[in-house]
Amino acid sequence: MIALAASGMDEGVWLRAERQTGGRGRLGRSWVSPPGNLYASTLVRIRPSDPPAATLALVAAVALEETVSAYAPGMALLKWPNDVLIDGAKVSGILLERAGDAVVIGIGVNLAHHPTDIERRATSLAAHNFVVAPEDFIETLAEAFARWVECWRGPGMDTIRRRWVAHAHPIGTPLNARLPDEVAFDGLFDGLDPDGALILRLADGTRRVIHAGDVFLL
């Protein structure tokens, strides 16, 4: 998709793979890719009037949680930066990459299978008795994503942020944050800042804003 973005592919086009041989997630992690799950990419062409490109991670997360909830009602929760969880286990992943004026959004969803040999718990829709074909899921996702991108460009980030917080774990949820410099600390979820960064309330009452890192539920 990066090469296609550089060659001028239009915004709104989606590509779906039956399986991947080199799937990867955030921070270069490998992404196990057996048939039956969703492996898809799309792109957004950044305009001068758009909000910051990095905030598309929240747009993608909101669209994905909405889609998962359409097939598994009442099951999904969002966790920063862009994970969708079911019963505290990760069911999907989102990766953003920049290619000129385009942001490529890669999305993987465990529909039929999930790994069992990784650090953090994972699950799939099938593990909760929800059977969804990838071709059906991507149609619903594409519609939701287009609608939320339009919102991102119209009402703006505040609407996206409020929707994200409303469908995340509750304010006050204990979290562990691990920063890129390997510093780790615990705090309580205290919402998102206007640009979508995570706000943690520490034990001394101070608030820390997290722009990058891994976050775990405690």
C-alpha cells in the first residue's frame, strides 16, 4: 500500500489480503496472519486544513470499535493508543505510516483466529461465538471509517475524542504505561488531551500526558 500511495492511489480505496507472510504491528512487532482474519489497508490524503495526521489513529480506532460492536454488541472497549479489546484481550491492531501527503492505515482484526503465545492476551470474535467473514467485516468498516474521516474534517477532533473516551475503559481505570525510553509507571486513566494523547493521574495527584508508548490495563 505504501508504494501505491506514492504512485497516486485515491483516498478511500481499500485493499484486503487473505493472509500475510510479513505482517507487522506497532514498533515493528510481527503480526501472525492466518487465513480467516481481516488484513486490510486504506489511505487518507492529508489536506492543509486537516487536523494533525497522527490523530487519524483515533479516527481508525473509533471506526474499528464501532464495527466490532456491530458484530459483537456490548463486547468491545477501546484502549489507548488504538487497541480494541474484548474481555481485556486484544482483538485488533492499527498501524499508521506516512507516504508523502498520504497516511496509510493498516488494520488487522482477529475474526477467526488469535495468537496464544504472546506477552499480552489476545482473542478473536470466533472465540466469543461471533462468526464474521472478512469480506463482510471490511464493508462495514469502510463505511464507518469514511464517515468518521468526514467528521474529523468537519466537527473536528473534539467529536472524535469524546466518542473515543465514551467507548473506552472508564475514567479512573488503573493503567501501566511503558515509554519508548523504557521508563514505566502506573496511573489512573484521566481521559485524552485535545490532540488525543493519553492523560494519566499519578499517585501524587499530578497528571502526566503520554504521547507515545505501550499501555497495559492493571
